[in-house]
Amino acid sequence: GKTSLKRMEGLDERLIKILNIAIKETKQDFSVIEGVRTAERQHQLYLEGQSELDGYNKKSMHQFGKAVDIAPYKNGKIIWGIEEDPAAWLEIGRAMLRAARLTEVCLEWGLTYNIGDGVDAPHFQINEKIKILNEKSEILFQLETLTNITTKLDLKSV
């Protein structure tokens, strides 16, 4: 919707392309929660204990437009907790990873991170450091990511 489009402003063109493909491909609607962040906003999240990155000495990929936070949107509301509807989260994650593969961009999903006591399910970021050598290794990377996520969520049936 309009709010998501506004929140996509300033994002890396590759990330915008991934989001556009993913939203068209998946049956599960989702919203863009946050795109580009200022150093001040990142620092606020750090002070609130929401991030390990302070925005000045340690910068977030959000500050470079290379990260986005999204969440499933169902029955007129955002599903904040992954425990609330793990299948919806997995569906948007798969759509994002498939779109990344189509656009030949290495995309990381924050659900695979271990941050304090939890994970960062809404977070997706372009990883410039990982250079996928070919399509086979890219597919293996994505499958490994999904396997790790499925194991973490104990979603063997999803």
C-alpha cells in the first residue's frame, strides 16, 4: 500500500525489486515496517536495546538503504510475533528469498541471526560480502537458510 511504498523510499534499487517481486509472488500479504534509518533512529533503537548497532561506531545496513523490515499483514493487521503465525512468516521469507535468487542478489534473513534471546524475523538485508559463485551454490545457500529457519521454528510440517 501507500505506507509501504513511502517506507521503501531511499532503499537500494535491488531491494525494491526484490520486494516488488515477492509481494506479487506470494499469497501472503506483507507490510514494509521500516526501510532507511538515520543514525539518530538507529541510535535510539540501540539505547532501547532493540539493536546491537549504535548507528555511529557500528552502523546498520538500514542506514545504507540495504536493509528492510517487513511483517505479514493478515485480517487487517500486522502480525508482529513469529509465534503468532509462523506459516505466514515462512511464506513471506520464502517469497523474499526466491525473489532474491531471481534477481541474483544475496539476501540474508534476520530469522537466521541469534540476537540476544531471539531472532530478527522482520529483517532482510543485502549481503555484499557473500559472492555466490553459481546458481547451484545460490540454491544450496537458500535451502540451507530455509532449513535452519524451519529447524529453529520447529516447522517440519510447513
